[in-house]
Amino acid sequence: MAHVVLQDLVKSYGGFKAVNHVSLTVNDGEFVALVGPSGCGKTTTLNLVAGLTPITSGDIIIGERVVNDLDPKDRDIAMVFQNYALYPQKSVYKNLAFPLQMRKLPRDEIDKKVKEAARVLDMTHLLERKPRELSGGQQQRVALGRALVRDPAVFLMDEPLSNLDAKLRVQMRSEIKRFHQDLKATIIYVTHDQLEAVTMADKMAVMNGGYLQQYDSPAQVFAHPVNMFVASFIGSPAMSLIPLEASTANGNTVLTGAEGWRLELSPRNAQKVVRATTMKVVLGARHSTIKLHKSAVPGSIPAKAYTVEPTGDVTFVQAFLSGAIVNVSVPPNIAVSPDEQIWLEFDQERMHLFDGETEMALKAN
Amino acid sequence: MSTIAETASRAPTRRRMRVDGWRWAGRIFLVFMLLYTALPMIWMLITSIKSGFAATQFPPQWWPDEPTLASYQKLLDPQNSVGQDFLRFFWNSLFVSTVTTILSVIVAVPAAYAFSRFSFPGRNFLFFAVLLRNMFPAVIFLVPLFILMRAIGLVNTHGSLILTYLTFGLPLAIWLLKGFYDNIPVQLEQAARIDGATRFQAFIMIVMPLSTPGIIATAIYSFIGAWNEYIYAYTFLSKNEQLTLPVGIQRFFSENTTDFPGLMAASFMMSVPVVVLFLVLQRYFVRALTEGAVKH
């Protein structure tokens, strides 16, 4: 196993930069998820690490070697593809044996390793089948097996679960996580599904528009998103972002909504707002940090319920505030009906404030 | 209520009626097509086992009174002059068609792969330039190509035909194969390269086996095109010992008094390699033409 370092990595296609000065370090044995919407450059980044796409500038270091100009086969990596990329004409056994054959291992050693991998992944009975005779989950497993027979320095995974149905995806998610824990493997995992990233990864690298937005543990990214993009991308349902106007009167900092309501900020939040470049401030709040009241309480803001979505253990209520949709979760025993008058109370400790101009998170000091 | 029940019960029968009508129309059409294509072949075969007199009788003998293989014996006998000529023409055709096929596969496979996988300046232009040739009738190129062949001293050689057939066959071969390579996920090669193969090894070990049906289809296409071609062979070759089958048969039998059983026997034997080739490999051919039609 080895660590992976990306230094100021750039990939441009003509004038378009698919990967824009990305730097990050994946420590030995770490599970890192590259996450972002489609077209954000995460798959391109993975292909750069794999050597399938030549880099424009920057450095990629795997272990102690700079691998910029090495062929994929010489980088000591294994990759799991979204469509599994199993060799259709080869049996499962031969699929698993192929990377070992290419490395000219003796036949009996290949046989031993293939059988061991098959045993670990519980597919000994499938060895003679062709990939098309397998279910999606089994194909997935073979792809994983082909990656692990070789004991590579780094595992690269490109949306390996996105072709599976929802139930199997959850099951394979825990299997991959278990696999990481058992092998202490260094894994770089690309996904567009923030839930996969949050549940599996030690660290997540949130990307957008070719830029690395934030690189931290899922808990940190969730609790302290650096900007509005990360805030809205991580977490489901998405964080509500409400554009407001800040003003100061008699030493109190107040946010004013488009409907004219006012929200007085705590001293700590007021400190943050002072640092904004404009008076436009965006209030971010996750559904669980907003309290819904059926009557006015001090500090609450009047709103009208727009839609009500019961999901079983929690009910989501949407309302419009200042032109933005606000998502609030309430226990299922509280009945709210559409168009009902409600009052929302924001948790000052857990709210996020963003600069309306730069979209960056505002910090207290 | 009652109207709903009535329409519901009547609808299926009416639908089945309509399907049956179409099905019968389809069957009749297929029978007609079968007769249209098979009857001439059958008549060719029957005539070839008649005697010369029986072949010209009217009303015709539907089945010869005295079936004979004399025409076949004559054509395949290297001792007599007819047999010598026929066997030489057959060999010439086989040689020209085989070399054309081999060369066209050798050129088309890497060309199609490059068009499918690599982006290089002028890729689209080149690809359509390759196809442009096929938008004109072959005859248009007859005179220019003849002048060209004379200039480079290839007239009266089989090389002139092979070169010409390649210019006709290659565009479609490349087009056909490119479609094939487009349908092979690039991730397979990427996986192979990560698993330890060079780019070339990935092509040879993973992509080539998967594109075998396409390569076979391309080969059949080139072979049949070269085997059946008449007008260029007729123009470029004048020496008797160089002629290919289509020209040879035509010239040979118009020089002699028309020997219909002999002509039919020769025609039948000429169609044998093509038919055999097609029957043996047709499943690849069909697969090549329909590949990518459905997602799998």
C-alpha cells in the first residue's frame, strides 16, 4: 500500500480546464471519495491518476515515485469501472487471472491467488461462468476481485455501485467498506452520490467545475462547508439557503427577509456577518436545525407550508422564505397541512452564514 | 357497463384477426421472394446437368431425361483445353480475391480502430473522404484508373485488380469495423492496460477477439466483392491466362458455340465458394450488421 499525492494537477482540453490546479494527499490506507456533480472533473482526476489520460501539468506521486509519464501498467494500481469492464470472452477465472498472467506469475501461483480471491468474495462456484451469465451484483464482485488479486498499491474506483439497484447498492457499499478495513487499502473512490461518500470515506474531496472545493473528513465537510456549493451538495435533503439583507441598528445585527421579517443574530453570528463583503448574506440551515412551531414564539419567523412529504419516520415540510425553499423535518406525529400558517425557528448555534457575493462561508474570527 | 364489457370482449378477437391477415400477407410475400431468388439458381443447376441438346429444347424438360455430369467433368478435367482454362480462371479469381481480402483486413482493422479510438487533426474529414469514393458509381473511375494503371505499368497484372478492389472495398470495410469498435467499451482496454497490458497488447488480447465477427464480415464482404467483379477485370486484363472467372466465363463461351450446360455448370461452380463462405459465416455477418442495434 502507498500514499498518493496530487500536486497542482491540471488537465485541459483546448481552452477548457477539466481539472484545475487540484492538490491533495491521500495517506497510506486511507479511503478518499472524490465527489461532485457530473462534469466536475472527478472522473478525469481518477483517469489522470490511473494514467489513462495524460496530464497537462502538475505531478502525481504514488508511493515514492513520480508517475506522471508511466504507463498505467507500471503504476501498480488496480481499477474498478462503473460498467465493470469484465472481459466478455473470458470466464470469471480467466478474468481474475488476467492481471496475474500479464505479470508473468507462475501458473500454480496464479491458480492459488485466483482461488483465494474467489473464496474471499464468495464466488468459487461462479469461476467457470462468463460475465454475461452473472447478475449485476456478481459482475460487480468479479470486478472487485480482479482488482484485489494483484495486491496493488492503490485501488481506484469509478462509480462502482451506480449500475446496481438500490438494495444491492447498500449491501455492496458495506462490503466495500469492510474490504477497505480488512485490507488497509488505499482507495480513491469517485462518486456523484454524496451519501456514498459520506458513509464510506475517511475523507472526501468535493469537486465542482474542475476545482477542488473542500477536502476533509465527511463530518467536517458536513458541519463546516467552506462555501455554498459544498453546503448545498452534501447532505440530503439539501441545506436550505436563504438570501437575506444584513443591517446593524443599536448594536444589534439583524437579517431581513424579502417578506419584511427580521431575524436578530447572536453575538457570534453577528461577528461573522461583519466580515461579509456586502450586505447580502445567505443563511444556510439543515432541515434538522430548524424548529417548526404552530404558533408564534419569540425569534420565530412566519411562513406558509407549501408541500408536506411524509417519509415514515420523519415528515418533510417545505416553505418559501425570501424566494428560497426551506426544508424542515418534523416528527410524523405533528400534522401539518399545505397552506397552513407555520413559524420557523432557526438554531443560532448550527446555522451557516455565507457571503452573498463570494458565496464563501463566513467565519467568526 | 354493458358497452364496456362488450368492447372488452370483442377487442381481442378483432386484434387477432388483423395480425393473422398481416401474417398471411407476409408469408405470401416471403414465398414470392423465395421463388424469385431461388428459381433462377435451381434452373441453373438443372440446366447444368442436361445434355447440350436437351438444354435448348422447347418446351423445356423440367427435369432432364438423362441427367449427366459431363459438363462438370469437362470443366474440371485439366487434360482438355476447356478444363485448363476454367481451372486457371478459377485459380486467378481465388488468388485476386484472397489477396484483396487479406490486404483489406490488414488495412481496415487498424484504420477502423484509429478512427474509432483516437482523435487526431482531420479525423472527421479523413473519415468522410474515405466514404466519398462510395458515393460515385464505380464506372466513373474506370477510365481514370485505367490511365493510372497504365502509367504505373500495372495493366495486365492482377496487382491492378487487387489495388482497384481495395479502393472499392476498404471504405465500407473501415466503416463497418469502426461501428464495431465504437461498440466495444473503451473501459475494457483501459482495464487491460491497468491490469498490465501495453496499449498494443490490450488491442490484440482484448479488442481483437471481441471484434472477430466484424473482421469476418469485413473479409466476406471484400471477398465477395472481388470475386464477382466484372467490369474492371474486363478492362484491365486482356491476356487469356490472366482472366478472372466472371470475364473468363463470359469470353470463353461467347467464343465457342454457346454451350448452355457448360455455362451453367461453370456459373454454378463459381457461386459455390461464395455460398459456402456465406453459409458457414453468415451468423457473424448478421451479427456484424446488427451489432449495437440493441443495448446489451
